Amino acid sequence: MFQVRIHGRGGQGVVTAAEMLSVAAFDEGRHAQAFPSFGSERTGAPVVAFCRIADREIRLREPIMEPDAIIIQDPTLLHQVDVFAGLKQDGYILINTSKTFDQLGLGDMVRDWNPARLCTVPAMELALKHVGRPVPNVPLLGGFAAVAGVLQLESVIKAIEERFSGKVAAGNVAAAREAHAIVKAEMEQAVKGDVTHA
Amino acid sequence: MLKQMEGSRAVAEAVALCRPEVICAYPISPQTHIVEALGEMVKEGALASCEFINVESEFAAMSVAIGASAAGARSYTATASQGLLYMAEAVFNAAGLGLPIVMTVANRAIGAPINIWNDHSDALSQRDSGWLQLFAETNQEALDLHIQAFRLAEELSLPIMVCMDGFILTHAFERVDMPTQEQVDAYLPAYSPRQVLDPDEPVSIGAMVGPEAFMEVRYLAHAKQMEALKLIPAYAAEFKAVFGRDSGGLMHTYRSEDAETIIVAMGSVLGTIKDTVDEMRDSGHRIGVLGITCFRPFPVAAVADALRQAKRFVVLEKSMAIGLGGILAVNVRMAVTGMGLKGYTVVAGLGGRAITMKSLHALFRQGEKDELEPVTFLDLDWKAVNKQLEREKAHRRSGPVAEALLRDVGIVGARNY
């Protein structure tokens, strides 16, 4: 079972992102369970959503306390919420930012981490560029498809097209593709040892 | 057809397949998505013969459902928590009048302190209202139970609550097999009321009954619920024949055949319990599960049979009888009266407190060794509790309890993962 926790703020599509992730996994014939943190969601307040992906029925209903991957939709949460709580050693971290892990003050924390599992993508900029709205959730899903390798980009795109229509769908697909390319390039650099982001 | 969708949406689509004629509801979390979706379907014309009635309160919602049902319409509503309490008088009336309304209860805690998260306090507060109460373990079972509920309700002429865990199920996206209209039509016949307000054949419904017959009317309601104990498994079996899966029934056992310790629970927590039991079985523990689907009527004989071979049972419930202990546990204990079983009550998950495998592993191991107290409060923060007790001892004007606890432990919803 692969477990993802998504951190963001009310209005950033955190819950939608987890749901779309589960739809993408379902489209690949897998079992998936997405659910929100059930807080009193308000615009701007910290929000958490979860997604489990597995090859058999998922019965477990506890919150995800030891995620395999964390997606951080808003880097200002790093100073407010313990977003890395329980993250497995060498788990995947994907942050919406144009800064590096060092610039975010995370250099020490991830010093011994597998660098190919530490990724950043300027999802807000991509969303503004392609969709015209500051909602980073969908580009991050494109990036996630590259980082963790548990889902194909094409499944994420299918999920986007099921959720949105017309120009919004097209814009989000373009943003997801660009985010995927950025993260893929970052990972390839990291594997080569040319670590620019950590 | 397999679909990945939100539990609320799945229930809304299942209810639509049952061809309801009147839907009336008032929004309250975590039930709202269900009636929102149904409202959209009615507006779009997808539910052509259905009237969606916006009402001003839950009391009105149940009152409209009573009127619509008495007029011969297949009637549906949904609520949760304070909404269920607000409609309580009409809830008892719907059952007393014998009107086959189906209502989803998206289980949520009851205040004060106000809390929007999941437990079973709301539905269980109405356990003696005369409604049948069915509890879903998964979203698949939730949608299946609604289809069975309309059939059962109308056959018995009694209302049914289908209870599903708020947020944990209502807001979870997971895989469901959505039946076709043909399947549902094959299973659920058109509503043929036992009593109806028909101008061509006038009757009155809702007489005042004095001491001369009140007990008899009440007894007949009880007798009908006893009859339901036979119908529920029969209809679940027929459901399996049409839809091809086990859903509903009185209860489900899991790995309990040779179990010395059996965990009894209701609702979605059964999934977490089963995963825990699988791990314990792998390391040789003789432990199993009894999931109660039908809480009213309570399947006394079936529960006794399911527990007969065990040495002990642990009832883990998301509800509490303040001043006594458990609610489900009391029902289970009645079922095993005289059987010589050791029984333990565990109150867990109140107000959305996460129930984790880690805690269950420790709890079940204590249970196996008979080291549990008669009533245990799972993962209770004793430090916070004792601090408040000290405060109350030290100061006459110790202040409001909830606010004091929040000051001690942090902001609302701070520990959700």
C-alpha cells in the first residue's frame, strides 16, 4: 500500500487533489481511498487530505500517520504545521515552490535523504500560466506522477479530464504536463548526482 | 458498474435508483452532499417523478416525510447529529404511525461541546424510537443498504435509518459497484402502502390511543421488529441473487470460527479492526470479529450464536451511555446472558478521535489476557482529564470544562493525523 498525505490551505484544492489521485489510481485498475482530514475547513486554514493506493481492497480507516509521500501545496505551512510528521525514511517530498530545499530551511532535515525523492515544482506559477487561477493542486499531481512512480501521467490527465471540462481541463492538463516534465528533469539530475535543489 | 466516487454521491445515486417520490431535507454536515446531489438530479430532470422539498428545519423535514409517506409517496430524507435530535419528536411519530420512510444518518457526535466529527451518538440516541437501524461498514454497503431499506421498510411498514460514518464514509472516495436501474427495479417493487390517505377510501391516521390499547399498539411495533429479524437475512440473500454480493443482513463474522476473543463493533471501524485481526492471526492469536449491521432490531439470538464458542468478547463502540458505559455493549451483554462469557466495553473514537491499528493491537492483546477494565476509554488523554479534575478541586469557580481542555491541549481539530 502506498500512502500519500497532502498539506495545503482551504481554497487550494487539497481535498480535490486527493480525490483525483484516487480516481487516477482507480483508472489504472487499482484500489484507492481518498479522504479529507475532516477539519472545519475554511479558506486559508491548514487543510490535510489523504490518499491510499493498493492492489487489494483498502479497509483501513485511520488517518495516514506514516506516509510514503507528502505533497505540500503551500510552503508557508512549513513554519506552522508539522507536515513531515511520520514520513517514512526516504519518503517522497514534493513541494510547491520555486525555492530549493536549502532555501526553505530544510537542508539539514533532508541531508541524508535520497535526493531523487526530494522535488520542488513552481505549481502556483504553472497554474497561473495555464489556468489563470492560483490553484496549485493539479500541477502538483502531474509532478507527483513523475516523483513517486506509482501512477502514470496519462492516468492523472484522465482524472483531470473527468473532473473538469473545456478550457479549465485543457489548462490543467497543460500545467500537469509541464510540472511532470520539470519534476522528471529534477529527478534525473538528482540521480546523476547533480543535485541543484537540495 | 465500478466507479470511484464519494460515499455521499454513491448513496445519492442509489437512492435515485430506488425511484423516490418525495425528498425533503435540511442541510447539516456531514450529510449535506447526499441531498445536494439528489437536489441536482431532481432539478436536472433525472428524477422525473420526484419532488424535492426545501424545508426550514429538520423537524419540518421529518414532518414532510411523514405527510408524504402517509399520502402514499416513497419518501426519503437525510440528517445527522443535532439535526436528528431536532427532528426527534417527529422521528418517534414516523415509527409509531408505521410509515416506511428511509433516512440516511451520516453519523456525527452530539454537542455540547459542539463537534462536527464522527461517532454514533446521534443514531444511538434514537435507538428506542421504533425505527430499524442498519449500519454500513463501507460505501458499497451504504449504497446497498439503501436499496434493501426501501424494500424492507415498505414490506414492514416501518421507517429505517441507514447509518454511515460521517466524513469517514460520506466524504471518502472509494470504489463502488453502482447497480443498474434494471437490477434495482428487479429487486424493489413499486410502493404498495399498507395504509394511505386516499380520498376514494378515506381513513384517518394518527389517532389518540389511551390506556385501553396503547400497550397493544406498542407491542405490535415490537412484534414487527421481531419479524424484521427474519426478513432482513432473507432480503439480503435475495439481494445477493440479484446484485451478486453480500451486503446487509443482521451481522457479519470475520475469522471468528475458532476465535477465543471476538471483537464486536459497528460501522467503518470494522475495516481497521479486520486489518488488525489479520496481523494478529498471522502471529497466532485466536481472535475474530463480529460486525453488527442491524442494531434495531437487535439480533439477540444471532449474536449469541456468533459468540457462543468464544471465551470473551470486546465491544468497541463509538458511543457512550454516560453514567453507565457502553450502549452497544449493553445490548451484546443481554444477548449472551447466562453464557458465562467474559465481556469488555471499550468506548472509542468519540467526536472523531482517530481509532488506529496501533491502539487496537495493544487493546486487543490486553483483552486476550483479560487485563481490560470492564469499561475502557481508548486513547483517553488522562493527563488532560486529571489536570481538569485537579483544577475543579482547587477552585470553586473552575470555569467551563471544554474551554479549559482546549487551552490545555491546543486548538480545535489540532490532532487529526
